[in-house]
Amino acid sequence: MHCAKLSFGLRISGYAGSSGMDNPVSTTKVRSLTYASSPRILADLRRQVAEMAEQCGLSPEEIYDVKLAVNEAVANIIEHAYQWRDDGQIIVDLLGREGELEIHLRDFGRKVEASRLRSRDLDDFRDGGIGLFLIQTLMDSVTYDTSSPVGTELIMVKRHRHSCRGLEQRTGHGVDAG
């Protein structure tokens, strides 16, 4: 059985302007999940991402794009960082705030050299190898952080026109992803 550790939260930030009146408050909805590095977690992860994206007002087409990008990214982590081992850990942080959905994927597997993180030539017709191309095409911003001694953090951003809905605080609970 592969379980996801799940927590929800709400961050509210703002500051008092020089006039003494509060400036508009920026609200961030946060969902943190921890998964084992197994392909069996992908369906639950796509569901979690879709739920958060829907709460943030993304269109059905944008939700599909985000789910596909996350699926490709996590499949790459499972294959390349963990070489199909299911004993690794993948931490997923979803941050929904006005104007964008930000997704952090952190692995602790085999480190990737930043110079090797590029899509293959699409004129090279063969199976596989277009995940990075899809991720970069579907998302508005893609950043790889390789500064940690172990593993990689991928930060993807999808911008949209709607602010998050239903920004109530929830408590964490376990989800069976298997």
C-alpha cells in the first residue's frame, strides 16, 4: 500500500500602508503531500492537483494541462531520480494564490545535472523523451533547483485569471494512494 501524507493550510499576508489602512490581503492556499516513488501514486496525485486547480478557478483545459505536466514530471522523478525504486520520497506542495497555481515537486533521488535538463529534438521520431517538452509547453514557468546536495526541486507555475475559491483552512489527514 502506498500512502500519501497530506496536510492543508492557509497563509494570509498583508501589511499596513503608510496611511494606516491595511493594503489588500494576499491569500495563499497550501496543500502539502508526501508520496512514495511509485507509479501507483499518479492517479491520486492528479486528483489532488485537479481539485486544487479547480478551487483556484482554472478552466477545464488549464486543469488538464496542469495534471498532464505534473504527471510527466513525477513519472520522470520515478524513472530518472529513483530508477523505478518505490522506496523514495516525493514531496508535493501546491500553492494556490490569486493569479496562479504553483507546484513544487521535491525528490531526494539521484541528482540531475542542470545542463542535462532539456527536451530532445522533436524531429527525432521515437518513443518517449518528450516529457520535458510537454512540461515546458503546458506550464507558464518551469524552474529546476539543483542546489541541494541530494535530489532536485521542480517548481512549475500556471497563471490564470481567477483567484482561489473556498480558501478555508482544513486539517491534514492520510490518503490511500494505492
